[in-house]
Amino acid sequence: MFALNKTSIIFCLSLLILTGGVRATEPPSSGADGMSGAEGTFEFKPQDWQEGETTWWKDSDGVGPGVAGCHIGTDSDGVPNGRMFGEACLPDGLLVESNPGSGELHSHKNDMGHPDMFDCNDWCIGQGSSGGACKAAPAPPCAESAMCACD
């Protein structure tokens, strides 16, 4: 077995983002449904994928494009296990926004997550701003994350 660490999770998400291989394949999550800029969800396979395993997670911010969040791996009782990944900006400017609700313990079947994607410009306009963009931001305990920053 190999060690799980923040760097390997961040590397995986970064590699996925740099290759531009991310497209919404399903409708938005229940938390994002009806929100301005919500593009849908996609399947996310972490670098340290645990094939066939049901894994457990908590999200630090829920579906909140205006807040940088961290998706924290846990055991089935909600005790953190060292796995985590932050939200991210895609090359096309879309935000990868983890879900569901803040602090909600939930499972990923086959260790596959389904984060939302947001068009930050559209989300910011829906918030009453003239526009906006995705920007990198910290979200402890994740060293790297992202959020929609409105004008």
C-alpha cells in the first residue's frame, strides 16, 4: 500500500485540469440545481483511487462557488483519514465545485466523486455583479483550492 498525501491528490486534480479533459456529463447536483452558472457534474477519479471501495467524505463549504472549499476524506464515522482535495479552476475558466452540503458525511461508490462545474462569470452576474472569474485561493486544510471572484 502507498502513502496517501495532499500532494498526490492535488497532483491528480491538477493533471486532470491541465489536460482539459473535464466536461459536465450529468445535470447539476441537488445543491447546485437552479443556481446561476451551474453547468452540471462530472466523474472525478482521484490519483490514489481505491478501486471497488466505498469511500467517505465531508465538504468544507457545501455548494458555495464564492467560497474556496476542501473535500476531506474520512472513515464511515467521519474521522479524517488524510485524503483531501481542493476545488480548482479549469483552463476554460470554469470552477470545479465540490458538493454536497457543508460538513455532510457522504459516500463515493467505487471512490468516484461527482463535483459540479460553474461558469463563474454567469454565477457572479446571478449574484448581482457585473461579472467574475475563477481564481485560486487557499481552503485549509487544503493548501490549494479555488472560488468564483466577482467584480
